[in-house]
Amino acid sequence: MTTPSASAIVQRVWNYCNVLRDDGVSYGDYLEQLTYLLFLKMDHERAQLLNEDSAIPPEYSWDTLRRLEGAELEAHYRTILVELGHRRGLIGAIFRKAQNKIQDPAKLRRLIDLIDSETWMGMEVDVKGTIYEGLLEKHAQDVKSGAGQYFTPRPLIKAIVEVMRPEPGITIVDPAAGTGGFLIAAYNYIQEHHDLDREQMLFLQNKALHGWEIVNETARLCIMNLYLHGIGHDLDRCPIHVADSLAKHPGQYFDMVLTNPPFGKKSSVTYVTDEGEIRHEAQTIVRDDFWVSTSNKQLNFVQHVFTLLKQHGRAAVVVPDNVLFEGGPGEVVRRRLLQQADVHTLLRLPTGIFYAQGVKANVLFFDRKPASSQPWTRKLWVYDLRTNKHFTLKQSPLAYEDLSDFIQCYNPENRHARKPTWDPEKNPQGRWRVFTYDELMARDKVNLDIFWLRDESLEETAELPDPDVLAEDILEDLETVVEQIRAVMNGLKTQD
């Protein structure tokens, strides 16, 4: 099957969602029901193909759904969701707290027939993955659902993994897994760039990749996305933990961290009461292994990522601008990170590439190092992909090719042999520039929000950008102003 066929399936499956929306079924709810039914269908096909017992009890199998109609079908489907949600391992994680959101039995029957019309196990893994990724992206494009915050642009993920170069045998974690984009990209990279033996392949599929996701519904989509890509077929183990990764250290350490933590600054600790009620309290995260206690979620994630790394472990973390310039706890985190890690690369990302509006973000690359009296960061290389760059989600989306120059400058073959493209006389508009540790320390509050390029949009002769680009820029600037006002207000409250 070719990619156009995969696109056609995505469109056909997604078109049916528009029918269900008239019944009040949201994009997210629809994708969840697809996930349940897809898993049941694929498990049924797998058992037939391999001539072995299904992981699903016979009374809850795909065949039982095929035979029923009307109210009997709806009642049995609800029973399947509840019963499988009580099981352990991968199945329990996918069906955890599952509910039927399709109240019309006739439409549920039609969706079952739609999935039954395809032989999913017969498809190539990359085709199944393409189909599900296509559905996830359509879900992310639905502004009302807010699902975009869990969907990192795939070209950006691919570029990050390209420079990080994960290898066979290492462990990789995403403590804010979303729909699994980073883990899948790392998995694909290792497969494509290495000739794996059977032992290495089994390790990659079942033990190498780990993730945490706090939102139950998103975790479900992530697990299914991994499963369709060939990851996590050991039904006794689930690669994704449904929990707040910031609440405590997992007791495990990893070779590589790849993550884009959720946007938004406030943290909350999630816990379950004796009555089973989920509550969110304690805005400030207090952990003995953190450098500083703060309510800034992004600063907490930076600290958390550092604690997850083994000695000489490597990390790539997407962070908003406030992590780079905020004073108080932000300055403490930056100073400690520059001292205890080799913070070697910063990629300033362009605006207009995230589904969540008003985001100005960066990618911070650093390696954890052993204790030392001398700071580990010697040089920070900064690539500015933001100044004079304009992207929008629909008209001018970010492509992998837009990051090719950054990848070349990063020089993943030997990042210690880099050369700057910026030169004050020969190339003042060069996007790749190096700063020494002493230069960073001399900046007010160790501010790493560094830029040097002339912004052409500020010049009198500059032409106005397209209205949609202009509107997005205005919105992003307003969001930044609001964030800065809040930071000032929080500072005043702290002084009180």
C-alpha cells in the first residue's frame, strides 16, 4: 500500500467524524473510540495470522462486536470497555477509564464496519503509523479541543532526533510524551541508521523507550500510536506511565531525554484522595533533587530532565522564552545548569509553528556531567531561526528543509569542530554564533534569550506581512506581554 492510500484511509475515517459531530461526538472522543476498536481489530487479526490465542478474552473479542446490532451492541461495547480497563499492562493502559461516547448504535455499527473493511495487520508498519499520525494531526488542528499542545511539529522532532543521533542499546525517555512523536522518531532513526540484530531489535521495541503523560486520554493516544508503529508489543509492559512526571523522581535514569513539556507556567501536584477523587494542589514543586522550588512548570521540567539523565546522558528540551530570561528561580536554574551540565546548543525557534497560539520557544541541548569544581559549559552555540522568519500552520508551515542549515551547523558528526556563520564584518546576518561561558555569566541574570540579527520588520522600508502572519505576531506579542506582567506581579507577591 502506498502513502496516497494511507491518506485516503485517513480522509475516509476522518470524514465519518463529521457525521458523528452532529451527535455531539468531539474529534477527541472520536479518536478515542477509533483507538479502542482498532486495537480490538488488530489483536483479532494478529491472533489469526499467527494462529495463537488472542490477548483479549473470547467474550470481549472483535468477533463479538461483529455479530451484534442495536441496543445489544451498545451494551456489549460498554461492557468490553469496562472489563478491559481493569486488566494490567498495555491493554489496561489503552482501555483505562474508557467510555462509549457514540450513543447511536447504528453509527457505532457503521464505525465498526469501517474498521472491519481494512486488514490492518497486512499493512506496512509505516503505513499504519502514517494513518494514525494523520488522525492525530487533524485532532491537533481542532482549535476548540486544545489538543495542539500535545502535538509537536514533526519536522522539528525529526531535526532534533537527527542531531541527537540515538543509538541501539540506549534508553530514551520523554517525561511529557504527548502523542509519542519524539519516541517514534527516535525509534525510526535507530532502525534506519543501524543494522540491528534480533536482540537489539527486541530491546528497542520493548525496553528502550519510556514516557510519562499526565493526561489519561492523551496517554491512550500515545500508547496506540507507539503500538501501530511497532513499539510496545509486550502486553505485560506499557512504555507509557500515566502519571505526573514532576511529582517525584521515577528511580530510573536514562541515556537520552527528548521532550517538549506542555506550555503554561503553573505547576500542580496531582494526587488521589481516599475516596478516589483526583485533586490538583501545591502549586510549588518541592523536591530534594531540584536546585530550587518554584511554581514555574517549565523551570521544573528543566530541573526534572537533568535529574533523569545518567552521567554523560544527553538531553534536548523545548522551552519557552521565559525559561531563558526570567529572574529569581529562573536565574538559579540557568546558573546551576551551566555549571553542572555542558549546555552546548540553543536553537531559537520561529513563531507560528505550534498549534498552541502565542508561543515563542527554543530547543535547549545539554549533557549531564559528573561533579566538578569548574563549570562544564565552555561555549554555548546559538542558532537564530526566528528573526526574519515567518511561518503559519496552513499557509507556510515549517518543513524539515527549513532546519537543514541548523543541522549542518550543529555538525552532529563532531560538534566540537563547529564553525560560526556570523561575522560582524563579513556576515552580520549569520544565524550561527558562539558565546563563551564568561560572556554568558556577564549578562544580566544570566539571560540566555540572546539575539543579534537586524529585524527587517522594524525597518521603515519593510513591507507588511500577510494579514494572517501579522495577526499571529500580534497575538504572540500580547501573550509575551501578559507573561511578563504576570512574572512582575508574582515577584511583587513574593516580596510581600
